[in-house]
Amino acid sequence: MPASEVELSTKPTALTFQELLFRLQSFWAERGCILQQPYDVEVGAGTMAPETFLRVLGPKPYRVGYAQPSRRPADGRYGENPNRLFRHTQFQLILKPPPANVQELYLQSLEAIGIDLSKHDLKFEEDNWEGPTVGAWGVGWQVMMDGMEITQFTYFQQCGGLDLDPICAELTYGLERLCAFLQDVDSVYDVVWARDPDTGAVVTYGDVRLEEELQYSVYNFEDADVEKLWEHFRLYEQEAQALLARGNAVIADEKASAADRRRFPLISTYELALKCSNLFNVLDARGAISVTERVGMIGRIRNLAVGVAKIYAQQQAL
Amino acid sequence: MADFLFEIGLDEIPARMIAGAEAELGKRVKELLERERLLGAAAEVKTYSTPRRLAVLIEDVRAKQADSEEQLTGPSWKVAFKDGARTAAAEAFAKKAGVAVAAIEKVTTAKGEYVGATVKRVGRAAAELLAAELPKEVLALYWAKNMYWRAGKPERFVRPVRWVVALLDGAVVPMEIAGIQAGNASRGHRILHGESPVVIGAPKSYAEALRVAKVVVDVAERRQTIRKALDKATRTVEGARWREDEALVETVTHLTEWPTVILGNFEAEYLALPEEVLVTVMRDHQKYFAVEGADGKLAPHFLAVLNIEVDRQGYVTIQHGNQKVLRARFKDARFFWDTDQKTQLVDRVESLKNVTFQKELGSYSWKTEQNLAVARALTAAVQVKGVTLDEAALLKAVELAKTDLTTELVKEFTELQGVIGGLYARAQGLGDTVAQAIYDQYKPASTDGDIPLTIEGQLLGLADRIQTITAMFGIGNAPTGSKDPFALRRAANAIVSILAESGLPLTLSDVVRACGPVDANRDQVTAFLRERLHFFLKDVRGFAYDVVNAVLAAGADDVRDAIARAEALTEARESADFAAISAAFKRIKNILRQAEEKGFAVGAPSDAKLAPEAQELADSAAKLAPEVALLRDERNYGEALGAIATLRPAVDAFFDKVMVLDPDETVRGAHLGLIASVLAAFSGIADFGEIVTG
């Protein structure tokens, strides 16, 4: 039974990379999500952007979607592996609280990007997510389509070491994978990023990103100066710790006004913690962190994140 | 009589938790109905589950409890009625019982006269009781991992509850579970049926109504469907068979509501990778079944179980997608394999210094040094007893055992550690003995798994585990209660299994001694291993708990000997003579304990002139003791126990006629000496006093 006899349900005329993002954005915007732009500090995952990390805390309902470039230094492959990237793009969605039909909405979003669900095999397989550096965890699934993971679906239970109430649903679509699946290409670099509507000329993911994948790998694996990375880490950590100490003092100070407390630069403190997290990832890719040190480092970053979450919760309660 | 159907609908439940929850729900509903006297005599409990639901159907449920009468007793009659006039106590009792004071009766008991009342209870309706009680039972189901989902966190459950069906015959039983009102509407297959409700007309039509909505609710039926579909898809390849994998069949059964199967293919070039790697990728990472040819070797095909039924285009699309994913994974595996070959295992020993074994203990380099010392000691211990082995190969295997932790392939497929090391050792020409020992080092993986094939592998497995246990105990990481974060119980179970199933002449204390001189920590470790031996005999080998207690009380060091004694005792206890002997031994132990508490001196049988029955027991025992000792030394436990049973007439006569604790101190001492010597002479195989006699 050669495949050519029957046309595949995934076609080369599928959505381009940018159309995929547009469709997901409009689908969720039509369902009450605000659309955010990617966060402008290095993060390892969409979860770490403040639009998720901070917004999931506290009682206020929130719905947001954004594409988040996510850096995983150890996953870089010099642009040589067709499936692994230093920096991939997550479409991150937070629904707080999750609507009762959240799974059905998710399935509709797949139809909105051109997947005919009657021609594919879809399963929700248990996969519980945990982010030790941000003190976060949840239960959920990896959504498998024809044997490939296309989405991470998590009911967040805790973030920054704090129990969430209400909880939220976090949906993370891996855009490169998903697009390679839709377009049925074997390499992410062959994904069509954009197609000129007049000429039909295409720009591929490789055209846009291949060179930087190579260069990032060279830096992360070869050039990154371990001593300096450690030094940067210490500097960012010290500044974050100093700010946290001040933040905690302001919160504890009975004479401080609500305005004083609101002025505390929580977001900047959090960004310093994110810098530490990214540096940790680079050091790890560089092979500079032993297994023993690893646990300690994760604990240090977690302490910063948990400190930020606590102050945020108290600011919000004002 | 009515039928009752209950279904709870959820977001997809983790496959591994479904079977247990289904059974527990059935049990809870049944027990609830029993407790409330609602279960008919012919009641049958049928349970169902899919990833999105758990259900139970019970036929022959009473619509209403039978009316009943209850006899209540209150304060004493004298208190309730003083001089014929009722008091406040009488009124309070009447109020509490819900009867008029005039209805109070006099109840006469051995302790005196009391007030009483007969209360009639009108049976409650099943619907009312179920509505009140069932939600609590459902929310009490055990889940390995729970979550909150509603604001205010009122309850935790495995996944959010989305619908509830509760029907007593055709009527909805009104109840609420986690904010969801019960109704008669279920849901069908997400894709094949869509979101429209599936109305269940009557409990018995449940399975058929859902079948129409493309959901097979019966687990056994889905399992059968999958097996048949796997057979059918495999038949399209001549001579091929799918690799039986019961655990995987269970997993995919619990991942699907409407299962079908596709056969996929991969390029034959990937067959150059070791089978273990290919199968792990297929099974653990993709939940595919492997296919083998007529020669038993892997064929370039796989089987995927789908949760949908598709047309031709869908089939080709899904097959294409799965093949693509598998090809990418195989490609990665081959890349890792090739990369790993650039650094031989022997060149990786040094890098173990950078891999932490345990923060407070040291690296895997440290661990390897320790394992070497233990392996040497174990080797010496078995060589003394005449075992021959390739010591150099064993030590080489120990030295290289952990080096695969530094390979890319093990980083990718951690479940293959040991196996990968073994494969690399073979590929790098280190010899079969070394390779096999490394390959087998983590066997048995479970209590019923195979033990390492070779003596060298068995010794490596023992050395590695006893070193880990001893070292972990040394830094206070012994398991406590349900907490065993370092899986030390599993490690100890493996030690017991290896000793039970290999021919190694080692006892538990031999193994512990190999870790160095005995100190307090080692005693603790020995006790821990004995506790695991107890578990092994009782829960793995299935011996009765009293047999296990009896056998281990007479010696808990030699694993194979303990098994042999337990087998003999299990058989022997069936005889009436033996049961009587067991009862007598228990009596002997009790008497000796009493005597000790009272400070009675224990003498010798010869101290006094004995009654004929006592003398007869002394003579029989003296005659039998050397015979039993001989049989015991030959490990002929069956015959030894048979011989002990022949003591019964003498023992029975003794206890019938002789007062053991005779008032005369000398006679009493002689009696005590006699029974103590009987106990001592015949307790070497098992402590019969532990045997529970009916």
C-alpha cells in the first residue's frame, strides 16, 4: 500500500509558520484572551515569563496568550539536528480559572489550524509538569497526535512555592514541531515561515534562523566564559537578594503606606532571577555544573523565585 | 428490585491508575449497598472504565430498605419511675427514642430492670440513601496523584469531574459530586461522537448506548479487541508475530475508548541497532508493539494502537505521522550509539569522578571502589565453599559497571542503564563474561524478574546493592514507613531473590559481612534483609504468615534453607498429628513463660521420679531427637517433620495425665526440664508454637 495512492491529510499547502501563530492568536483572542508580546528577557519556557509566573498567583481571573521564544542552551545542535533547537517558540496560553470545556476548546483550536481530527489519532497521556527553579508544578498531559507530542497541557497547582487558588490551565504549543507536522516536513529548518502571496516565493525557518542556531551553539558550548558566567550569576543573584530583602522590609514595615509597597520594583527583582536562571542554563550546557552543584543551584534560583512570588502576592492583596 | 447505574465522567485519567480505581469504585458501591441493606441476594456488580469515565452497574438493588425494629435500652427503671411516677429521665429517654412515655417498656436483665422501647424504623428509599452517601464514597477513591480544580479548593480528585450519571432503573438519583449534578446524560467518543450528550435510558442499556457513541466501556472487551486487531494487522506481514507485552496491552487498553491498530514500517537499516534500544524506543517512548519475523528477530515494523477509527486517508496519514516520529527517534539513537563508541568504556572510568552517586557519600568513582572491595570479599566467601568463577572478569565488570552512566545513550534512555553498558562491553571486545555481568547488574528488576545469568553477574548484583544499602543506612537514609526514596527495599528484595534462585552458597549475614567488619549499622542492615526475607516468603512465594513466622523464628539467614523449611512445613501442617503437635508446642511455650514469670526453677527430667506418661514422653523424645537431628542436617525437612509428628501420642498422654506445674518443687522442675528439652530438640526447623491451629 504505497502512501502515494492516498493523499495525506497533512499537506504541503498547510499553514506557514507565521499563519499558524496568527490563527492560534485569533482563535484564543476570540475566546477572551488578551494577546501579549514575547517577554523581552531570556527565559527557558513560556511559564517563566511574568505573564504566567506572576499572573497565575492570587485570585484575579486572567486569560492571556503569547508566543515566547524559549532558550534551552543544552538543546542546541549547531543547526545540524532537524528536530532540536537552542531556541524554539512556545505559544503559551493561560486560562485562569480554566473553563469546564477547556479540553474541547483546545480541540477546536487544533481544527482552527487546519487539523482534521477525524483523520488523526489524538491521545491525552499523563504527563505532570514540574519547574523546580520556579517552585511550580501541575498535573496534566502531553497531547499526542499520531505519536508526536504537540502540546503540553497542565493544570497548574503551585507556582513560586504558593498554592494556586483558583488554579489555571496552561497550554503550551511547540510551534516549530506543530508546524513541521502540519507541513509534513522532516526538518524544522524546512518549515515554510512565510509565503509571498503574489509570487509564491517562500522563506523557510532555516532562512530565518539557521545561522543563529549555529552561532548560539558555538557560544554556549565553546566560547561562553565560565568564570565570567559565574561572576554574572553572583552579581545578579546578589542584586536580587538585596532587592528581596528591601521588599520584605517594606512589606513588613507597619509604617509603610500602600503606595510605598506598590512602588517596590518586584518585576525588576524577578528579571534578575530570570537572568540567573538563564546563566545557570548556559553554565549547564557548558558542562560547568556538576550533578552535586546542580541541586544547590536550582535551590538558589528557586529561593529568588519564591521570594518574588511571596512579595507579589502581598502587593496584590493591597 | 431495581438496577442501579453510576458513571463519573472526568478529563482523561492517567492510564496507570484506572484499573485500581475501577475496582475500588465497584467495591465501595457494593459495600455501601450492603451496609444499607439495599443489596439483593442475587446482586451482581459490574464495573466499567475508559480514560474518561468510571462506572458501576448493579442489578438487583432494593428500591427501599426493609422496615425494621430496634430495641433500645435506657436508664434503670428505678431512676425513670420513682414511686410509679415518671421522672425527667423517663421523658428524656422517650424523646431520644422517639416514642411516647406510655410506650416505654420494662426490660429485665441480669443486672436489673431498665426502661426500654421498641422503635420502628421505616426503611429509607435507595435513591435517598445513595444521594446522601455515594458522593462521599466516590470522593474517597484513592489516587496516586490528585489535583484541585475548583475555586476555594473544596475537593481533590485525579482530574476534574465533568459529568455524573446516576440512574435507579429509569429515574435519575439526584446527587451532586464536586459541583456536578447527576443526570442521565453521558458523553461519547471525543472525535467520533462529538459533544452531544449520550442519554442513558436505563442502567442495563448503558454499555450499548455508549457503543453507539463509539465508546467500548468494558475493559476486557477493549483488551480483546486490541489483541485481535494486533493479530490481524500483523498477519499482513508473512510469518510475522507481534511481541507479547502484557503491560503495554494494559496501558493502551486504558488509553483508548474505541481502539484500532495500524501497522507501520521503518527502514531496515535501523535493525543494526541493538534490539533492546529499538524495543525501548518503541515500547517506552511511543507505546508501539514490536514485530518479529519467523526467526524471532525484530522485523522493521511496528504496531500502534489508535483511539479512533479512520478511513483510508486517515490510516495513511496516521501511519505516515507515526513512522516519521519513530524514524527521528531511531536516528537520534543511532547518533548517540555512534558518538558513544568514540570513547570506550575503559576510558570512561576516570570521568565517573564527576558523576555524583550520593552527595554525602561520593561519586560513582567512589562507589566503584567500594563495590570492588565488596565483590572481592564475596568472591573469597564463595571460593572457600568450592565455587569457581572468573574473578578477573568479575572485577573488570565491577570496574566498568557504572561507566555507561556517562554515555549519551543512557542519558537519553535511562531505563537502559546496565543493558547499554553490557552491549558496549561486548561491542568493544571485553568478553562475554564481563559483558553479561554488566548487562545483568540491575536484574532482577522486580520480585518476579529473572536474576543475572552468570555467577559473575549475580555477585556484581549483590555487591552493588549491599554496598548501597549499607552506605545509605550509614548516613541515616534507611527507609521509614512508606518512605523509601532510595529504593533500598527493592535493592534488598533483589538480594533475597538472587540468593533464593542462584546456587550461591551465601547467607544474608555472609553478604552483609562482605561490606566489612560488623558494627551496629551492619546489625541494622542484617535485620533489614531479614525483614525482606519475610516479605519474600510471604508475599512473593505466598507462604502462610504463620508458616513464615515459624520458619524464620528457627533461623532467618540462609534464604534457600528457609524456603525449603517453609515448603516442608506447609505440607506437614495439613496432617492432624502435626496440628496437635503444634498446639502442644504452643502450650509448652506458654507454660515455660509462666514458669519464668513466677520464678520457678527449671530442673532436669531425671531430678524426680516421673509419672509413667512423663517418662514415656522423655523416652520417646530421647529416642526421636537424634533421628530428627540427622534428617535436619540432611535438609530432609519433610521426613523430619513427619518424624516429629509421631511424638503426638506421647505428648497428648502427657498433657492429659500430668499436671506440669506440680506443687512439689522438684517434680515441677523435672517437668519443666522435660518440656524445655522437647522444645529445644524439635524446634530447629521451625518454631511450631507460631503455627495457628484451628
